[in-house]
Amino acid sequence: MNYQETTNWLFKQLPVFQLQGATAYKEDLTNTLLLAQHLNNPENYLKCIHVAGTNGKGSTSHLLASVLQEAGYKVGLYTSPHLKDFRERIKINGKEISEEFVCEFVEKNKSFFEANDLSFFEMTVGLAFEYFAKEKTDINIIEVGMGGRLDATNIIMPLVSVITNIGKDHTQFLGNTLQSIAKEKAGIIKKDVPVVVGEYVSETKEVFLAKAKETHSELFFASDIVKENYPSVLLGDYQISNKKTALQTIRVLQIQGDFEITEENIQNGFLNVINNTGLQGRWQQLKSNPKVICDTAHNSHGLKIVLNQIKKEQFEELHFVLGVVNDKDLEEILPLFPKEAHYYFCKPNILRGLDAEILQQKATDFQLNGKVYNSVSNAYQAALQNANKSDFVYIGGSTFVVAEVL
């Protein structure tokens, strides 16, 4: 199979959470451990930083990778989901895994995948670990897909565990209280491995303290410790917390002494994160006059910060190109959006995309008014046509909406 055929097979043949939702979720690590054994346990040869959290995992992971690249190390970076191409998930020093490696890996292991009914995510984790091991990376930043305790990445023994924050998302799997979600994400904390927590509230702090005590892990609350605020090309307000989390994680690595990282490396890593890693979709400006911003924030925790940042902008009229997935809690996110705006409702082009007419109907309950469009592209073009030069256009609600615009 060529690359297109291989990725089509990956997406169509196997359950994938980002397309199907609940049917793709597996509640144990048996298959991942089976696959790891089949691949001769590549994870055992990797030095890793493990990153979990409700929001900010991607930005924090990319910041860490960028700093370590600036320090001269060969850095593996595993993140999800991708925006445009599957290979964005697996990079070394900002360069995506080759199409050939993806094709050869799937071809070589396809019968094993099918015989054991492996999920898309389990296979992709196996692919990343084998790639990093074969390429002999110095260190790898591994972002969890969802949760932590039962996530397919949670077979690694990291140098540091990182939990960015806790908010309500994927509640059908992780629980509907902050404590229950925190317990799932705290599942990445390993015995005697230090843990960095980016943000916390009283309910989640208790969970982290208890878990760290149980595992004898030194615990660092980055929001309490870190005072430095290095400038960065990442301009979203939420990046202030992500930078603190990344910086505290670097401080832990410095204390451990296995990696030499200077203040200049940190400064340059934060400034060059987009060039070094290819990060996209975080308060990313696409146009001026009108100013167009896209952002992958998709739950209440992230959207509150983004929408507050929009209030600080100077504009005459506000336009929202908005689409969501069908398991999104609209009762929680729609009240956050401003009533004095023009809405362009659309459906992201995936199985889990919520019908734009349903989104429009629900939005009217919260006095959010606008028209329905049959694609993200058409909604975006309509917003551009209707907006004056002094207006502001925002594209978001879902990672998949942003992906289609990019």
C-alpha cells in the first residue's frame, strides 16, 4: 500500500476516538502491552517526559521539545490529534516521520493488528515508540491521548510526569467531577518519578498530593513556583501557564543533571517554538484587516481564556465561524460566547461532527444568532465577505474546524 492507502486503512479499518467517539475507547492497557512485546518493547530504550492534562498538553509538549532542541538534543515528539497530515503526530526535531516508515510499519505488523483488534491509537503509539527507538533519540516528549491511567502511552517510565491542568472534558470516560478526572490523569505518576502540575484548584490539589505521596514522587506546582516569564511567539493568554509548566519541567531536568540546558536554550526555545516544532492552531493569526484568529480551544476551560482574550481586542464587529463535535457539552460552552456577534455555524467533516442545524438551534437558546453553512470552508468564506477591515473573525469550537481552515 502507498502512504495514502495506508493512512486510509488506519482510519477506516480501526476504531479511532477522534472520528468515532465512545466506540474507540478501550479500558485497559492489555493490547498496548501486547503490541509493545510484539515490537520488542521499544519503550524500554526511550528517555521520556510524559505530558497529560485537559488543556495545554500540545503547547507544553512543543515548548519542551523546542527548548531541548535548542540545547542540541535529538528530540522525539509524539502528540495528537493531527491537523492536516497523520505524520504531524510523530516528529524528531520538528521533522515528521517519513511516509515510508509509516507504510513499512503497518505492512509489517498488519496481520498482528487485525488478529488482536488493536485500536488506531494503540497502533500509533507503537509506531511512535518503534520510530524513536530506531532513530536513537536523546529524549522524547510523549503526550497522552486522553486521560492518563488507561492511556496507551502509559507504559513508559518517564524522567518527569507533567499534568498541565484539569477541566471537564471527555466526561463520558473520565468522570464528571474534577476529582475523578484528576485521578485518571494522575495515573501517569510513577513510583519515585517527579511530577510537575501546571494549574490546580483545591479539589484537584488533594488528588495530586495523595497520589504523589503514594508513589513517593516529588511534586512541583508550577503556578506557585515559577516567576520567570520568558517571551514566546505563542501569544494566547493561556500560554502564560503553559510556559510556567514547561519551565518548571526543564528545571527538574536540570536538577536531575542528565541534560545540559542553559538559560539561553530556554529563551531561544520559547521564541523559536513554531519554527523548531511546526506547532499550529494556537491563537494563530491568518489574516489582517480583518484580523482572523483560529484556535483549537474546544472545552469550557480553554474557551473561557480565549473568549476573554478576544474581549481585549479592538474591533467594530465580531464574527465567529463555529463548529463542534457531537459529544460536546453545549450547555456548558455556549453560554460563554458573546451574544453581540455574527455566527457562522458549520459541521467539521468527520463522523463525530455535530450537524450545523442542531448547533444553530441550540445556540439560539443562548441568544447566539447566525446562519448555517454546509462546510467549514463556506462558513469561513462567508465570514470574510461579511467582515469589514476593522472587524475580528474567530474560527474555532473544535480542532477539526481549525484543521479544515488551515
